[in-house]
Amino acid sequence: MVPSAWAICCLLGGLLLRAGSPSPGPSVPRLRLSYRDLLSANRSAIFLGPRGSLDLRAMYLDEYRDCLFLGGRDALYSLQLDQAWLDPREVLWPPQPGQREECVRKGRDPLMECANFVRVLQPHNRTHLLVCGTGAFQPTCALITVGHRGEHVLHLEPGSVESGRGRCPHEPSRPFASTFVGGDLYTGLTADFLGREAMIFRSGGPRPALRSDSDQNLLHDPRFVMAARIPDNSDRDDDKVYFFFSETVPSPDGGPGRVTVSRVGRVCVNDAGGQRVLVNKWSTFLKARLVCSVPGLGGAETHFDQLEDVFLLWPKAGKSLEVYALFSTVSAVFQGFAVCVYHMVDIWEVFKGPFAHQDGPQHQWGPYGGKVPFPRPGMCPSKMTAQPGRPFGSTKDYPDEVLHFARAHPLMFQPVRPRQGRPVLVKTHLAQQLRQIVVDRVEAEDGTYDVMFLGTDSGSVLKVIALQAGGSAEPEEVVLEELQVFKVPTPITEMEISVKRQMLYVGSRLGVARLQLHQCETYGSACAECCLARDPYCAWDGASCTHYRPGTSKRRFRRQDIRHGNPALQCLGQSREAEAAGLVATTTVYGTEHNSTFLECLPKSPQAAVRWFLQRPGDEGSDQVKTDERVLQTEQGLLFRRLSRLDAGTYTCTTLEHGFSQMVVRLALEGKNAGKKAAKSCWFLGLRLRWPGYILSGRVGRCFCHQQ
């Protein structure tokens, strides 16, 4: 029917063409999958809760119980990992009577703030979780029964409800970090109603409650990101809880103004405070600067100072823990993000080094040159301190001299620098912001690779690897996939990874998504396509692109080249010429002189460089198409603004990626003969449109339908 033809024609005519880059770089995702693509391929599943939005604020992945626990607005949820999330458990937990009304009377937003937003989800014992919520600006904690392994229950223990002050922030979105160790909850937060009193707390367990010394000026408007127990050695008495955060401090050179810096701080798990000094206060707190910068000319450095997220990559036995940290800039000149990797051994060395000392507020910082008392400030009571003649079995036994020194010198002089002295990944001038990071260490045929999953503020996840060239050379960034996890653009606020299940759990305010780490068949059905993908999870097995499993007893024909992505070497059994000749047929396209014509070519990889070649009638060879104001090469194909008779011939669109050339499409452009019945179809913006008795001709932005 003419109306439907006209409607579709004009819809296509409204499309905009952008000039494409002839040589896209590896920072462009090789594969982009939309929200619908992920759902239709059964690669993702979404849980939005019974009311269509969770307002998610906390997420805890419990692989022992095979459950994912979620904390939202006035509710908690439990999802079973091995099921399709069809049978979730829900516990409603609104503010206690009167709390919501009091919150509104104090001037807080009744919808965005005066509710119980769950911020803490921590394992308490084998059958219970500790949960804490904002309680409409009156933080509240309770125990949740989750049952034994194999059970799927979720019940609030009414008798366990108590004040959560010092364990949960008042505000739903205030930066905050917590971890549960030995029955105690360690938290970094602002503990007062106005959000001004920044503290590190320990509470709720068998050890005495401790907090930061407010007079010590330890923390300067901190933005807490993560807290975790990290053992330094085999002596459990020497265990520490590490906090990762950013803070705004006076200029370190004594000049005016304030600057943002990122920190790693720590306290001893067995800290008991002092006997006369620092009573009920931390006596072992120390902090050091985390530096993430790009070296420049003349010794100048571009710093990424705002810490966004931290992921701990726990190693196999005998290896050092690695800290993956995501940073952003606080510069008004440009916006950028970087990922730096730190070894825990380097962090430990900094804490063993000199303390920072400043003679006065207007003086520069320098290393402390005096005598450091024993036990060394920041040292935990352990086998090293409780030696014959040194009865320091508790921090309460530490001399006042040690505690005074710790109070005056909480900062280390040397900063912690990343592995190889520079970031493994730098992203600048992005259309989206990076907010979360998780990492999976994957064993491939040609080595071991760390695959980074980066959550953005637009609801997508970038899957990236950084290839180290050795020495001080800049790593090569390869963006494998961009996955639009959520239908509506929304910042990703939580991410957890299950290596055992090969799943990524992605949280946003809307809800949570379960995402497969890989789906190798998406890359294509040819050896070259699988090899060019450079995905450590995937390899060509001789028949298809499948999940690579190292160490299998039956080693089939497997082809994989992550470092170079060179199918010319890996796919020797295939003839590229034969493949191109057999799979790419010639399609006839009709054009009218002086009208516009479009030849479509959509390569599978945005990282490939597209080249067009023309073989004119009677010529034996072909020449590369030269573009100008009349002939434009766009991201979607070749656009002739005004067709000439000399443009007739056979056009081939080829892609070049890592030195490997492939033919994508072959089009024979001929003059249109309106008198022939064959001219019942034409090409517009690369799409063949057919209606019996009609043909379409057009210019970009305008359509004309003609009856035959």
C-alpha cells in the first residue's frame, strides 16, 4: 500500500549520517549490544522488584548460600543465583512509627530522604545478616534470618532492631564503606545529622567500640569508597582493616586553597585504644596517598585524584593481592578516568617507611627525621610486640609516647605508586562517566589477562583488557564489548562478579541485572572473526567460537591470539579469497543520474578501517574510491550526493583490522531504467524497499514514490 511505503520512506529519510573515521582505534568497542540484544540472546536477566523499581542502595553476593541480597527503599530482597529469579523473597522494612513525620518536620525531602534506605548488608553468622538503614534520618540496624545453606528464607528479627548511629549514614546517597570482621562492623562515614562529622567506627561486637579522634583532624571531608580486611601475614593478630577514600586537604606545599587526594588508610583489628591517651579512640590509624598519574613532558604529571571505586583481586597462594582502583579527574580543563593497579606489598612498604611531618600550617610536608618510638606507631599488638621484656600485648599497654606520636603523625610521607608507574587504562573525553569496576583474571592460550568490567553512569558496562607492552611503555587498551544492561540510562552503583558462575551482577537505582561474562558465538561464525575479537574467554575450536577452557584433557583445535589478534597466522586453514568469493554475492543497485545514491556497508567491528574499491566496466583491476564533497564516506556506507554516469561499476567494501582484510559487501551500481519491470525496487540509505508497482528514489532527508 502506498501509505505504508511513504511512511517507511520518510522515516528512513529522517536518519542522520555522520562522517565516519577511516581508522577507528581500539578504544572503540568492537561489539556493541543493546538492552534488547542482551535479552534476546538470553545473556542477561533483569529484576526490578514487585513495584517496578528497587531504589537499590546495597547489594551482597553470597555464593555460600547461592543468593544475591538486595537493599532498597523500605525493603530487602533475596534472589537465588541458580534460578531465573522467578521466586524472590521480600521483607518490607519501613521507618519506625513517627520517624518519617519527624524527618519531614526537619526539612528533609519526603520522597527522596524520608524513608528507610538499606545501606548495610553484611554477613553476621551462618544464619543471619546484619542490615542497617537510614531510618528516615534515624539510622536503624537489625538482624535478618536467611537460614542455612540450601534454604531460601528471609525474615526480620523484630527483637534485634536497634539504633544504627555510627554504623549507617543518615543520608541515602552519602558515600560510605563498611565491612564485618569477627563480629564487629567497621564503617567509614559521616555520623551526624548534618553530615559533617567524618569518622571511622567499630561497633556491635565483642571488642570495645572505637571511633576516630575528632580532635586529631584525621579525615578531611572524606568520600569513602571501600573497606576490607586484608591480612599482612600469617599472624592473625597482625590483621588490619583497610579503608580506601578520597579527601579534600589543604595544599600540600603550604599554598592557598585545597586539593583532592586519594588515600588508603588502615587500623588494626585488635586495636583497643589507649589507657590514658586516645581512650576509646583508634591508636593504630595510619594513612597514605594513592597516586594515579600519567607522566608527561619535562616531569609534569596529569593526576587522577578522585577515587571512584576499588576492586581487590585476590591471588592464588603465594602471590600478592592486587588493588584495582578507578579514578576520575577533578580538573576543570577536561574530564577523564584512569585505572591504576597497586600491589599490597608496595602499600605495606609505604606504611613501613618514614612518617610525614609538618612544622606548621604554612610549611611544606617532609619526612620525620627524629626518633620513632617503640612499638612503632601503627603496629598491631602481635608476636612482634609481645616479646620477652616488651609486654605490649594490647594497645592499652603502649607507652603514651607512642600514642602521642601516632596522634601527631597519622600520614606517611611516601605515596603509594601504581605498578609500572602509570595507569593500565586511561579514558578521556568520554560521553559517559565510569563509576564501578570489577576484574576477572582469565587464563588464555597465550597468557593470563585481567578482564575489567567498567560500569558507567548511562547503564552500560564496558568490557576491557589492557595489554602490557613491557617496561615503561604505555599499555594497549582493547575494548571488547559495550553492553547496555539497562533499558533506561541510569548510573550503575553496584557490581559483583561470580567467577564460579561466570556471571556479573550489576545494580542501579532501578534494579539489578544478571549478565553473562561472555557469549562467544556473538562474535561470528568464522575463525577470523573469533580471532579478531581478542576475547580471552573465547577461542576457535575448529567449528565455532566457543568458551576457552584451559587445561582440558581433550585439546581440540583451538585458535586464540589475544595479544595480536592476527587471524592470518591463527586461521591458516581458511583461504580469505575463497571465503570472500563464496560468501559475498554481488547485489545490483540502481541509481539515477544527478540524484543521490547510498551504498551501505556495515562492518561487524567498529574497530575495523573501511575501504571502498571501484572496478569500472571493461577494467581488469579496481581502484580505491576517492572521496570529496560529492562522494562522502560515512559510518554506514558510501553516499553519492549527485550521481554521475562515470560512477557506474562494481563497488567492494573491505575492512582492515590488525592487518587482516575482509570483503564485506559487493555492489554493482547501474543506471536505472524506469521502463523495465525489474525496477520495482531501489536502495535508500542502504535498505532495499519493495512494493509491487512502485519504486523509490530519494535524496537524504526527502523521499519520492513513483508508480510504474
